[in-house]
Amino acid sequence: MKRKTTDTISIIVFLLPALILFFGILVLPMVLSGYYSLFEWNGVGDMKFINFGNFKEMFTSDLVPMKAGLLHALLLAGLSVGIQLPLSLGLALMLGRGIKGERFFLSINFLPVLISTVVIGKLWSAIYTPKGMLNNLLRSLGIIGEKNILWTNDGKNGKLLLACIIPMLWQYVGYHMLLMYAGVKSVAPELREAAKIDGATTWQVDRHVVIPSMKQVLKVSVIFAVTGSLKAYDLISILGGNKNSSAAVPSTLLMNQMFDANRVGMGSAIAVIMIILCFAFAVLINFLFRERD
Amino acid sequence: MKKILATLLVVAMVLSLAACGDKNNTTNNSSNNTPAGAVDMTKSCSLTMWCIAVETDSNRASYEHAIADMKAKYPNIDFKWEATQNDDYKPKIKAAFQADAVSDIFFTWSCAFLGEFVKAGKVYCLDEAYKEFADKIDMGRMCKNTTYDGKKYGVPLTMNIVALFANMDILKSVGYDDVPATYEDLLKCCEALKAKNIIPFGCAAAADQTWCVTEYVEPIIEKACGAKVLDDIFAGNASWDNADVAKAVNIFQDMINKGYFDPDGAGLNNDTVKNNFIAGDYAFYMNGSWNCADFAKVDGLNVKVSEFPVIDASKSKLGQLIGGPSDTLAVWNGSKNAAVAAKYTLEMGQLLSKYGYLDGCGLPAWKVDYDISNINPLTKKVAEIVNNSDYMVLFGDTAMKAEDADKYLKEIAKVYGGEVNGTTFTSDLKNSIR
């Protein structure tokens, strides 16, 4: 009995630092965000309780284009799952077969993940500038005339959303590829060999042996891709700023409201929506994968 | 024994984490009541300052000079400063105020930006400290934007206006020996430039560069409607619902539609546009007078500076300008050495005003008692324009509180992109700005 009590105390004491950090860094800010979201507050002055006024405003007013922001985030999530992950899977399967130069191609594809997003943003800004590489390439191919396409403009003639999506998808292909590559490599060689002896083609081996074996890795990739899209911020902010509406996502709206407009209450309300959505999607994806198991 | 040791280690870890808390976080209000006259500047203490004078900032040199002078004068004060880029500084200072963890001295913009911190009681009142400096600054004019409820909270540094820069070599090529003095003449000049395939104006309007568009819109509204109208709207004393303002915005859009602006401008940032102007791609560039020093440094660049011409002489006149003292230093109310910081800030503000003026980064907010014979001719001309002015309206995004300024800038971006016309612009702002 005494030993059991001592063990329990030890467990509590050992867990305490981690628990303090968990509650202090994760739970407390979330609770505070929920609290602040019920107020109209500029961050330094008096707080005015407005109940769910911020939530109501973000879905009914054009001043905080939350509906558009969520649509853009969901579009990004859809494209991530529909384009980015299949590309990553294709690369992982190809490299997983032990082709010549496997390590080299692995490193090349993973390189964009290692580069700072700020650097990538600046590189793509240079590509997108009116007299930049992309417009010159399109002009040399005869696709555009004298008039430049304004890729990073937030107006009706701009192509900001498309301009943000392309580098975002490109940057993380390597990340998911590496996750999936590990999954491909973890498939027992005996299984592949057995399938081949039975007359399966390479594609059939991948389709019926490798991919089903890496379902857990695929689940993790889908969760990362979807929640990452809902939290997308850096590249959009660099290319389009936080005030833009044509490529606004919840994170840029949060920053805009919180720091440009000094609306801490509204920024917190957006944060609450983001937290709920990320949790909801993670649970949903888990459920979908579990059901198929 | 091992368990006891492990337990002790964990307890030590927890205690060390708790010890990381900042004991100095509480606001030291007692220092607020110390009269400046009694401030002992000889005692040893440390002061910190946050500002936006990063390495690439045109004001960097003046900060380095001023700080070197202050360190030499007060070797007992351990002064540390940190510069953050303009766009990153705004969220940083706001977050710091929310957390009550601000530097002793901080850079700020006047009017609404500083006003929100003052209203929340976070800024140290400088009335006592100013008494010693009363004869060195025109307080009525220069401290107007940092005075709230009759109390002074900021130290103005330099003053800038929106100026019309003209490349005289390009203008000469279309038959102009001087900057067009009337609006009609300016339009004729633009047509002549267009006929020669020269872009008249360069304006950056890419992401987060909307402030550059306001450098055109605000002077046009002012010269079409009068300074008082615009000033009242920015101050919240009049509604945006004004037909003259709508007309002025349409004038600006007409200029865009006629092809007077670089069609690529909406995808360019201000640095690129400025470099294009220096490279001779545009005839005119309207932006802050802080650019004088950079233009004056370029060999062979023949630039003249003037104010935007009057559009409606019945409502406006020359001498009505956009600008004023905005760059400001202030003292955090929670500073342990607030009284020392206040005096230090006032002295340093004077030096920053001096070195900023000598470097051509702006006009002095403090009285000039030093040799100014070496100042570049562009800055001298701006000083002349300001001396002849009789009304200055502060930049809209500085004059308005953050929430309203954000809406205003978003609507300005729509004007440039042709998404709204003057009438929609004024009606949108009337409805959205509370």
C-alpha cells in the first residue's frame, strides 16, 4: 500500500513540470482566447462584454471576411489532399523502389522544407513581380501580351490566391513525401516479393500491398495537410499581406484584426474558430480512417 | 534514495521555472509623481529603447549619432536599444503593451497610435519634464499631435510632409522647365509625357503598400476640398459622407484610368517604385519628404520638389499640406526609471531632430540652433514649403485610430484597383467607421 502511494506521488511529481508547461502554454492561452473573444477590446484599454458579438460579426459583416477566409482555407486543404498528397505519394513510391540516385532525389525534394518560408516567400515574390520571371516566361511562350499579370495584387484583376497556393503546395510536397517514404520503406520486402512471384506488376504491388500497409502514415499526412491548411499564414502574409481579402485565410484575418485594427476580441474569436476547426478535422479524419480499418 | 533525489530534482526544476517570472512587471507608479526638476541624472541606472531605425532605415545614422552623444553625456546610464522593422514593430509594441513588458523608452507614431496607449494609462506624462525645455520647441505646433486632455505624452522627432518629386530631365524632354504649378498644367504635362510613352506617376500598391496610395489620394482630396474638411473627417468631427470628397476620389481614379500611373504599380512595393523613379522610369513620384536625402545622394539625378497643385481654388490653396510631426518617442509608465527616462528622451529627441534634419530625413520638430548650410537643397525646399504653409493635416492612417485606419486603407486599395468609385468609397467609410 505504502509502495503504491509512493509510486503515485512519484508519477505526479514527474508529470508536474510537463503538465505545468502543457497548461501554461497550450490550455491557458486557449481558455484566455475563448474569454477575450466575448469582449470588444483593443488590447490595452477597457474591455466591453459583447457576448457572441464578435462571432456574429465575422459571419455577417464584410469588414471581417471570415466566410471567404474559411472558404480559402478549405480550398487549400482540398488542394493539399487532392494534389499535394498524391504527388508526395507518387514520389515516395517511386523513390521507395530503390531507383538510382534515390538519396539525391530524396534530398532535392526535401530541400524546400528546409528553406525558411520567409526566404521562399521572397523568392516567389521575385518570380511574381510584374517584370519578373513568370510573366517573362508566359510572354515568351506567347500566352500573355504586352500587359503584365499582377500576381500579387489584391484587386479584382489580381491573381493573389493562385499565386499563394502554388508555392504552398510546392513547399510541402517534400515533407509529406518524406513521411510516406518512411512508410513505403517500412513495408516488408517479403510481401513485395511474394506479390511479384504471384505475377503482380509494380503498380499492382504498390496499389494492393504497399499503400494499404501505410494507412497510418497516410492518415498522419492527411491530418497535417488539412490542419496545416487551416492554419496557413506565412506565405500568404508575405505575398499578399494581412489586409488582403482575395486570399484571406483565418490566420491573416486574425493578425489583421489583432494587430492592424487593434481588435483583440475579434482576433481571439477567429483563433477560437481556428482551434475548433483544427480539432474537428483531426477527429473527423481519425474517424474516417478508423472506419475503413 | 534515487526516488528522493529525483523528486528533489523535479521540485528544483519547478521552482526554477517559477523563478523565471518577472518581478519587475508591476507598474511603478510612485516614480510618476517625481517632478522632473528633482531628477538625478547622475545616478547609475539602465534604460532600454525600442525603435524602428533598423540598419536600412534612413534615420539609422541620426539614431547612432544621437545615442553616441547621449552615452558620452551620461556614462552612468547603461543604455541599450533595439530596432525592429516598421511593419513588425507595430504588432510588437502592441503585444508588449498587452503583456506590460515594454522598453523604458519606445518609438511611436503620434495621434491615434500613441493615443490608445495613453488612454489605457500606459504612457508616462511628460508635462513636468517639458518645463526645462519650454524655450527649445514650439509646443503649440509640434506637441499638438501628442497632447491628450491637455497633457503631453510624446517627444516629437522629425516632421515630414507629402511632397511631389519631379524628374526635371524628363520634364524638360516634354518642354517643361519647372514643375507644373497648376492642376490643369499638370494634366497637360501628363498628356505630353504619355504621348512620349513616359509614365507620369509611379505609385506602389502591392500588398500592405496602400499607404503609398494615400500619399496621392490625401493631397488630391485636400487640394480639391480644403484642408479643414479632410482634417475634420480624420479627427472624427465630420462624416465621410461628403460629395466633394467623392468627387476628389473620382479625380484620382480618372488619372489612373487615363494611364497616368504605372499599370504595374499594383504589383510593386515602394522600394521598387522609388528605384524606378530614380532610374528615370517615371516623371513624378509623390511620397514623404523623408526621401529628399536619398534623392539628393544620387549623382546626376535632377529632381525638384514641390507640393501638389490646387484643384479647386475656391476651397483650397497652396500651403495646405499633408503631414506634420508624427515620429515620436515616449516613456512607458511602468518603467522603473520613468523620470530619468523622460529627461533622457527629451534630450535625445532634440538630438534626433537635429541629426535627422542634417541628414535630410525630415524637418526638425525642435528649434534650430546649429549650422544648416550643408543641408541638401531638396530638404531646404521642403523646409521652405512648410514655412509657407498655413494648414497641415496629419497622414490619415496616423490620425485615425487603428480600427478605422485599417478600414480606410482597405477602402483606399479598392479605389486604386477600381473596385469602388468615389461615391461608394465615401458611403462605405461612412457606414463602417463608427
